[in-house]
Amino acid sequence: MNLDNIGFIHCDAQGSENFIFSQATETIKKHRPVIYYENKEHYGNYLFDNICNTYPEFKNESVFDIKKYCTETLKYSKFINKFNNGIDSLLIP
């Protein structure tokens, strides 16, 4: 996509967030954006499981954990679960 500056990512992909973030690690590492995403831990695994069953070739991507990647690998400073009392989570560098 050849973008110069990414300061914020919002991801609401109906259970596909793990798959999307697993392919964006270099972009996230380079730009260190605030990340706001729908967290399957709060809405259940129905959509996520449906994707895993429909696309078994993406099993490796399904286990990617954006929270762990940002907090442990990139040392993001803050993680807010159930942001605004909803099903979303917020990661702040």
C-alpha cells in the first residue's frame, strides 16, 4: 500500500481480526499505531470458528495474538480491554 504514516488502525472484521493482523506485523512494527479492534474474547468464537472451519489452510494465522505481539514484542505501553464497556480492545504504544 506504500503508506508513509499510519497512526491508527481500526479493525472490525467479523472474526477475521487474527488473520488480518498476522499479515500486518511489519506494518505495525514500523508505524506503531494505536490499534482499536473487535476482540473475539468478548463476542464469542462463533464467527472465528466459522472462519477456521471454512479456511483450514489459514490455521497458523488463526493463532496470532495481536495483544501479545504488541505488548510483549513491541512493548506497547497500554492495553484496554472492553474499551468503552464494549467488545473492543485498544492497544496504545
